[in-house]
Amino acid sequence: KLKENIRPTDGAVALARLRQLKPKGFNYKQAAIGDGTNELVPLQRYRGFLAEDAAAVYHSYATHGWPGKGPEHMNKATLAQAVPDGINISAILSDAVAAIHDLAQRLETVEESRP
């Protein structure tokens, strides 16, 4: 087993975080895809989250890296130099499941209280 400090996610807290996320529609710049030679790149529309926005909501919603630094520089980089460079979909999905559980429990409570 490789994990420690395992705790459940608070569904109400997860829901509050998720409500701050702002899904966006976007196109990738050609330079961001491989060598930038695919003429279809600007035509394909994506939906998702911007790493900077997600990290502003919750640090763990984004992956972080060090721009311009390859693996050989990783041991010299500091956390303060790290910038959001991708989305941690696992963290967002985990919060979404915790929020669904919380909302389902709230709904059951409301339904049980009805005459």
C-alpha cells in the first residue's frame, strides 16, 4: 500500500469548490499541439477548464510544472516556481462524486420529512 493520511472528502466542501469552477469552450493554438502543423487544430472545439482557473479554486484541481525546464532541472526547481499546466480530472471527479453523495443525502432527508 502506497497511500497514507487517507480521509473521506467532505461533500459540502467539495460542492462549494465545484460551484466555483467555470467550464469554458476553447480551441488549442496550433503551436500547443505537437509541431503545430495540423491545420484542423483551430477547427476543433473543446470544453473543459483552464488550468489557471482550476488552480485558483483549489490547488489540487490542476497539475503543475515548471515552464521551460526539462526533467533534468526538476530537482533544482521550487514549488513556488511551479505553474498550473493541466487539469487533474481525478481530483475534480472525486469532488463531484462526494458532492453527489452529499446532495443525494440532502434530498433523502427532505423527502423523508414530507408528510
